[in-house]
Amino acid sequence: MTPNKRAAEPEDLRRSTRIKTNAQVSAQSSPDVNEPSLPADAGLANDRHFEEQYAMLADDESDEDVQPTRTGIGLGPDKDLSAQFFAEDRNPFANASFPNTTGQLSHEEMMIAMLLQDDDDAALVQGDENALFVQDDDDASVIQDDGDGDIQPLLSGIEFGSDMNLSGQAIPPAKPAAASELVGEAPGWGEDRTGIADTYAWFKIPQGGTYTSKGFFFGLLLGKNGGPRCYVDNDTIITRVGGGKNEYDKGVSRQTKDQTLEDSEVYSLFNSKANKVAIGVIIDRDNQNLTPPRTFLHKFSIMAEYRIVEAWREKLNGCKSFRMRLERVDLTVKPWFALKSSPDPKLLAQRNIQPNYQRCGACGVESFQVYALAWICLQHDCDKFWTLPDGSEPPVNMEFCKYFLSWRQPFDPEIQMKYSLIPSWPYNLTISDHPLAQHVKANWKPGIVCKVCKRAVSRCYWDGWRCKSTKTGEDYEGDCPGNFQFLVKMSELPLRAAITEQELAPVRRPVLFQDYTPLRKISIYDRHLRRPTWINDQACSPYRMVVYNLPGAGVVIRFVSNSEINGQPNGPGELYKQLQRDSDRLNLQRYPLDKAIAKGTLTSEFAANFGMPYDFSVKVPSTPFRDAPEPLRFILGRLKWATEQVYATYPNVGELAYLPNEVLLLAYIEGMAINYHDDGEETLGSNITSLSLGSKGDFSLRIKDKYFRGFTEGKGGKKLVLHPDDDPVLEGCANYEWRKELRDRYVNGEMGLDHYYETWLTKYQQSPIVATHKQVIIKFELHHGDMMSMQGAGIQKYYDHGATLDTKEHGPKLRFAITARHVLLTDENKDDWHMGLYDSTLVPEYDGK
Ligand SMILES: O=C(O)CCC(=O)C(=O)O
């Protein structure tokens, strides 16, 4: 998705740095003061009712779902993950000189003095038993009875943040307030970002601090530390407008490039502001920008709905970087995360306080004053941009100007979030008993908010949502006190609905290869697609055997099924039905990946393992073959037969003929896929054979990046060229010709290693730039009843593979991929050997017919 780019600077940005014509400038009385004023609608309509909306993911076409990946799992011996890798005060009461000099009345003192003197034309606007709200022509002020009868004048024009003292400074508490000292508990929380991303449609991204989609800004996550000049109190947030141009330094992101209006986070922010889109905010338990500090119960807590008040540019780490100021949409209530001891919210009539504005002498543009130290021009193309009055660069850390902090907006009923802050319940109306309604993305992709403990719960179970921790270790949150679950009965999806082609299976399938497509129509990724080396209808009749030879690595063999095979008793048609009927016994689940960029990432597909435990980057518990439901045993019989055919046909690949003792069942429904990965664990034999049932899958095999490019990327972009003995120079790899020639010369003793590396790098520099994609070599469809075998350790070492369901055609889908492997028997796994044992009484023999 490429969001529309804005051609011109947005109106919103211009409003934040108000531009005056020369005529306006000269007509202005001096000094040019913007009085704090009340808006016409202040104090009205402040009891906003938060209507819950349904957060329907199904209609969101954004492609920002990050597919869980098994990439990098199951790495073979080459285990190569790394390679993969302030201030002239503009207030009317303020002294015009800067800085305030000692001996002068402080700003606050002057304000109080004026307020107490100048009450002649003051009009009582509003009051309650504790507070009187007085308004005169100039100002909105407060006199408050603190309960003991002493009238405490508060600063005119200042809405104290509940956590500020009289001087507007943050009150530093001795230690963070405990969660029990807070007003309430989070309306939603998550123990990992994956759960949050699944559940909250306004933060559908498991990585990064902002969620934007289709040119709008929807959600923000406040991490542990937003870096310098970030601020969070009960009502406001001041933080950077994140973005991709950051690097991390000890957990704090650093701006490394200028941000511009073209950056998606930036234009999305201005779009959302202009369209009055409120955003949802999540906070990390360890956030260090909270004033005063406090602790939360959970790793990630949903804070509230916020409106975007302003965005402006500053300099951070030498780069122009956007910063934003957010305000809670509903200021009439204390947020749940406020301290119980904090004062109750003030009425809105008190809140329309403006920040101080000043016009820049250099560019004539007004900017508001953000920092207490001095007013600074925020017009990014002005010579005085981000410069203190004495011409110096502002320090990295500065206190915020109290008027900036106390600035509040009048309530605006038009400001709404696109998706409910907390998804309403029942949140997903698409869950129904109709058999065609359950095997769609909208029914598995969204997480739910637990009705008991409010945890964000991803769909981990075939039969629904169970509120259980997906994590172990120090962040472990434990299981739901109420064992909350929301279960659905997955009805059977008839084959006729899973397969959308006119025929469920043809009599015989051709092997499709786009030889005559004009080259320009073939994507660069497909240029090296291999034709099968052998197609044979006799060898394993009635299957069509299609073989792809991968020299130096192994073979990929397809057993292409047809209507005859699919209709056999206990054949693919029946097995597809039986697996669904036995689903209660299959214990199909989505499990967290051991190694994932976003902690808690779940496999996209549901999985269950049978036979020997298979140790890979997902911990899937195993059921011994003898306890496996019947269809699994029939399937094992078929996979065993196919494995035998492979060994019989290709006895020379130098591998021992290990028969399967482990079966992994994967179940995919619409929107699920298994990303590129290999099955190259050292604990496995080198044959992997699978059966496909139900909807069509698209299988691809590609050269791993390291072998495709011939080098790995070291620190600072250094190219670490592969040792020639570890570079098979696979057909289809980048720079194939010269790499092959060079390696041959090395192998033949014509050049030493140093000369080899030197020549390699010289040739590489002379060659066209190589993209970091990994070249797809083999691509085919896996239809209902097809089997497929990968034979040879080199295939797992040099290539990775993945499978997707049709992404172009939306609708219910169900595909089972059942993959058999041989787990090597060692002393260490001796106690598990019994799990993989079977004989013909347990596993019916299959003869291919
Ligand atoms: O869905 C498929 O056919 C592929 C399954 C797979 O790659 C695996 O189990 O490792």
C-alpha cells in the first residue's frame, strides 16, 4: 500500500506556525499578543458519549498484517540468521524582556496580583461548591476554595495539569506510584504486541510505535522511553512523530534523517488531524516519560482516545524531526491512569487556554512557545529555526513552557476514532454457524478483549479464543482468573466450498509453465523459474510424477493427484472430511514463535504434531502415533508410500532411506500462510514429504539470500564473501557466470583464497546492484490430494520454502498440509522413540492405488 502523497504543505501545519502578511505585521500593535480566549462553544457538550463501534478487520484492505514467519527457523548447520542478519513571554502580563531578570516579579506573581486587583468587570460565569470561575475581558481565571476556607488564587490562564505544582513544574515523586494508587485499571491490556495488534484495529502493527494505514494515523504506542523532550501527564502527550528513520541506541530510538511531509507518519498525522480522527494510545509499563511516574499492572495498557492538537518540527540529533502534542478527547473525566490523589478535572470553561505565540523577526511566521527556556522559531526553512535568541542551539533537554502544557481544547464532538478504542462485544458479528462464514480471515485474525481480565487475546485455538498467557518467563502474566473463553464450533467446510475451480479435480493435470508469456510480463522474481526435469505418468500411476532437479542440492518431486485418486476409499476426499470431524481430537493451535522480531508472534497457521516430537522454533506438543485420530494414520500410510517411491527413484542422492516417524499437521484458513523457512534442523533426516487436502496452496522454493548473493552483510555494511567451499553457486543466483568461473578456478587450484576474495569483490563492484530478494526457483500449485517431497539436505541448506492460500480470491478456504519427516533417534530422545513407532495394524499400508 502506498498512501497518497500530499503535494503541498498541509493547512494544519500552516496553522501551527501562523503566517502573517507584511501588511498584517505592520498593522499589528506592538507587542503582537494573542490573548488567551474562550471559544464560543467552551463548556458545552462535554458529556460525550463514547459510542462503541464494531472494529471489523474484514473490510480493512490494508496489507499491513505482518505474517508470522518461520523464516530463520529450522536453520541447518549453517545457522545463518545474522546474515539474514522559552522566552519572551507573550502573555499580556509578562515582562517583554528576555530572559526574566532576578528581582522582577515572577510571571505567576504578576498574574496573581493582576487577578486580585482587576476584578471590576469580572463576571461570574460558572461555579460549584468548590470553585468559582471568573471571566473578564482578557482572561479566564480561577479562584478555588481548597476546602479550609482559604481562597487559593490559581494562575490566570493556566489549567494545571493534575500533576503540576503552582509553578507548572512537574512534581517529582520519590518513587513511581503503585498501580493501586491509580484511579482505575486499563480498559484493555496485552502482554505482547502481537495480542495488541490482533485485537486493536487502530494498532494493527506488531512492530513500531505508530500505526498508520492508507494515509491516516490511527494509533500510537508509548514505549519505554520516547527520548528527549517527551512528556506524558493525565491529559496530554508530547512526543516525536515516530517513523522509520530511526536507529536504536540502548533502547532509545535516534533520529538519523530529516523527517519531511512526505514521510507517511507525518502526512498521515496531518490527514488524521484535518479529518478529526482521534487516535488510540497504548503505554508500556516501563514508560519513563510519565509525569509523575507511575507503574501499571501490565506490559501494554490501553490509555485513552486522544486528539491531535499540533505537530511541529524541531531538531533532534541534528535532524529535523516532527513532534506532536496530543490531548485526551474527553477531559471531563479523570483517566484511569491518573493518581487517585490528583485533583478532579476542571470544567471546560477553564480549559481553553492558548499557548504563547511569538512572531519570528526573521521569517515573519508565528510559532507557539514549546519550551520554558525561550521562544524558538519552529518554521523549518527559517534561518532562525531551532535557534535560541542568543543564536545558540537549544539544549537537548528542556522544560516545557507551562502555557504549552496547560493548553486545552474545547470539546469537539466531531473528533472520533475510526475504530472503537475497546472493541465492543460481541465484537465480531461475522462469527456465525453458517459453514461458509467460519473459514475466513475475519474470523481468525482479530483478537478479542477478555471479558474477565481485559487481556488482548489472539485466536490461538481452532475452536476459538481462550484467555491464557502466550508467554513464559519474566513477563509472564499468568492465565485469566476467570478462565475466560469464547468458543466457536468450526462447522465443516465442504470440499465444494474450499475448492472454487469448476472441477474438484481433473482427470489429469497439465504441468503449467508460462513459456510463451512475453518476457516483459514475467516478474523479475520469476525469471529463473525452473521447468520440471522429468514428467512421468507411469512410474507412480495413477499419480503424475513431476521432478525438479536442483544440482548439488537434491530433488523436489510432485505426486500430482487427480479425480480417480481423490475419490478412493480413505482417499483425499474422505480424509479431508474426517480431519474436520476429528478436529476436537487434533488439538490444533497457533503457537508463539521462539525467535520473532515481535515477541509473541504466533504462527499464522494452526498446528498439531504426531509421532516423535519435532524440535523446531515453535514448540508444538506431540501425540504418539498410537493415539493419533484415524485419518492421521491413513495419511501417514500415504506419506510413507510416497517417501518410499522417492527413495526408490532417487537412491543415489546419498541419503539414508529413513521412513517418517513424525507428522506435522498444519491447517490454513483464508488469509493464512506459512512464510519462507527451511526444515533443515540437524535432528532431521533429509526427506520431507507432504500431502495437501482441501483448498489449493501455492508452493514456492527460493534460494536463501546468502547463497543468492554470495555474501553476508557484516557490521557497517561490510561484505563477508562466502568461502568458496560453502558457496555452491546455484543456478539462478546473482552473478552466476563469473561466480561459477571463479569458484571453478579456486577448486582447480588456479587461485588461492586471498586472490579469490580479492577478485570476487572487484567483480562484484563492477556488477549491477543485486537486490536482496531471494530468487524463487520453483513455484507450483498444490491441489487437493497432491503430495510433494523434498529430497536432499542441500535443499534445506541452500533454499527455503513457503506456501500460501490464494490471496486474490476472497472467501472461505480450508487447506490441510500434513508433512512427514524422520526425527533422528538419539540417546537424548530415547524416551520419545515410542511415540513414532507404528506397524501395519496401526498405519494401514497404502499402495498408491
Ligand atoms: O503448506 C505446505 O504445503 C508447506 C508446509 C511446510 O512447509 C512445512 O510443514 O514445513
